[in-house]
Amino acid sequence: MIEPLYGERYNRGINNAFIQEYKLRTVRIKAKKGGRSFLHRDEFYEREVEDGLQGRTPGEWVKVVEGKEDPKGQTPFLVGVVNPLVQQGPCIRTLQSFPNDKAFKSFDPKQYLKYSIERALKKRSYFKYFDKGCRILYGAVDGLPGVIADEYINCVLLQINTAGMDLYRDYIRENLQELRNKKVIFLDQEDYRKMEGLPLYEREEIPNIEVEESGIQYRISKEIMQKIGHYYDHRINRLKLRNWMENYHGQLKKGVDLFCYSGSWGLNALAASEDLEKVHFVDQGNLGDTLSENLKINGFEHRGEFSRRDVFDWLKEKAQEKEKFDLVISDPPAFSKSLKNKTKALGGYLKLHKAIAKICKPGTLLAIGSCTHGVTLEELDQTVNQAFWDTGMEIHLLDLGIQGPDHLMSSLSDRENYIKFLCYLVC
């Protein structure tokens, strides 16, 4: 059982070690009727703040109340962090709710951070999937908004993108190093930090990262590394594809992994079926050496081929040559980072899936991935179905998936829910 930080244990006097003399100033939010409960909000925008943010320190930890406070201390409230320098997005991110002042007198951010990190690691420890590495910290869902940490065989890569957490960046790193017993390296994302008005530090030296996931090993060099290294988010879906391949009676000899990056989907496919003679890895990045090494260390050096090409150009060429594939995997980068561009993103998926349909044949296994926020599984499925309407072939949905439990979420409506996976049989 994961114990709460405050609450009943605090009231029994057991948890006093967490309470130190860190006084919080109050920020008042405009009273609002209807909508999501104030205590369930995880962020607020400057327009919602009653008295503005003048005089507030970037990263200051504050007490957040709605409307007027009860002089007797019976007003429920939130503890959060504020940043008046935010250029785009919320200026207050909340951390924890309290029913009244009796349950809370003062607050120690360091104790809160230490507890939240330990709690996040405890959640991952329930699953064997994550013994060799995973996303160990995932932002607000772990009570650490703006903090992302991925663990690998040889290091932990850590990024901090919010002011309240950045005030304690060294403390967070020290805790992770002690708990994981390996080097923790900052991998700051400049674009995110600029939006928060955060300082830019000299980039730390990053090693070539070593990854092991589901029995597959990877070496990813710092020169070609995307975002925070390896994409653990589709781990469970790669295993789903392997399961369908292992139970497939048909002929799976030739496959393609589109937008391949380090080759995670294609390598899993090669591990699933010895009958799969070759996987074509396609990406416009300079990934040839990385793919060659990853194929070699997994014993697949003669079963993979890399093409440094624009994926749409490669698909057009294969369609003109009338070449067909038994296994087609497509997991592109996000087509949009903003909900307002959702229609454009869906148009991009439709264009891609129409091109993919031209290299499929009856019996093809088709795996479709998406990491675009705001696009639902149903909408993604509609683009695939629409793409096959004029091909004379049918498709049947075999499986679907979301992100793994190291990328935690509470419900399908959560903002943290962004990964989609669909697996089809083409007939």
C-alpha cells in the first residue's frame, strides 16, 4: 500500500517529520459556479487569478484558495507552484489538496519532493516490465509537474520544465541518484524552458544510452537522440504486435518499419518470427549506424535494411513498383502539438494511411501508432478505414492499445493519455 503524505497519518501525529517551517502565501482564484471542482483542478491560468500575480516569485510554492477564505480556517485549498513569467500556458500548477487549515499548518517542499519521487518509483516497482528501465517520473501525474525522467541501463536522463520544480533541480537529481544508484544527467528542453522563462544551462555531457526492453537491446548515440532518448511509451503495444505475429499462420516474410528511429518496432517483429526474412527500416534521419549496431547486437544483422528517405517518397516509389509487404508498421512523430490543429493532423494521417494501403495485400498485418495529443483511437481508426475504402480490400481490427503503466494516467480523458495503437488484418 502507498501511504498518503498527509491526511489520517498526519492527524495521528505520525507524519510530523514532513512538516517544517515553510510558510505559504495565498493566491486567490475567482469563484466559479459549475464545471470541474476547484479541488480537482491541476492548473490555473492568469485570467483566473483574483488579484493578479504581481509580486509573486517565479517558482514560488503557494496556497491556492477559491474566492474568500473562511476566517475560522475551514476553507479547502490547494498547494501549488506559481510562475508569473509563463509565456504560454498555465501560471499555477497544483500539487495537493487539503480540506482545511487544521490538516495543514506549514509545508516543506523538499519533503514533498522526496516523498513524490519515492512514491513514483514504488508504482513502477509493481511490474516486471520495468526492471531494466522505464519512465520513472512522469510529470503532474506523479505530483511533479514538468519533471520527466527515463531510466536506462547506464544512466537516468532528467528534464525539468517548470519553475516550481526547477528551484529544486539539484535536490531532485540527488534523490534520484541515491535511489537508482546511477548517474542522473540533465537533458533540458530549451523550447519548454523558454516558455516558462527558465534559465538555460550549459548542456551536460550525455553518453550513448544503453537500453533493454522486452529482451531487445538498443544502443542510441547522443548524436541522433530524439527528445529524452528511447520511446518507452509503446512498449506494451510492441508486445501486442509480437503476440499477433507469433500466433499468425500465414506467411510473414517481408516487413517495413516506417519512421523507425532506433528500430524498436522492427526489432520486436524480428524477435517475434524467425520466418520474417527482412525488415526495411525507413526514416529521414541519419540512423544507418544506429540501426546496423542494434541489428547486430540482437543477432539480426542479415535481416534488416535501412533506407534514409522521406517516408512519403519511399511509399510512393514502392507503390509505383507494385511492391507489397506482409507486415507494415507505422509510428510517426506527432502530427500536431496543439488541439487547434487537430483537423490538419487527421488529414495528415489520412494521407499517410492511403499511401500505406498501396503497399498492403490480403494477409498483411498492419500496425498503426500515434502520439498526437487530442486525436482519439476512434478518429485514428476512421482514417485507416477511409484509406482502404477504394482499394478493394477489407481490414479487420484485431487489437488496440494505449501507453504502458510507466506513463501513468487516471482516465482516458486525462491530458497524459496520448498514445494510440491499432492492429489490423488486411483481407
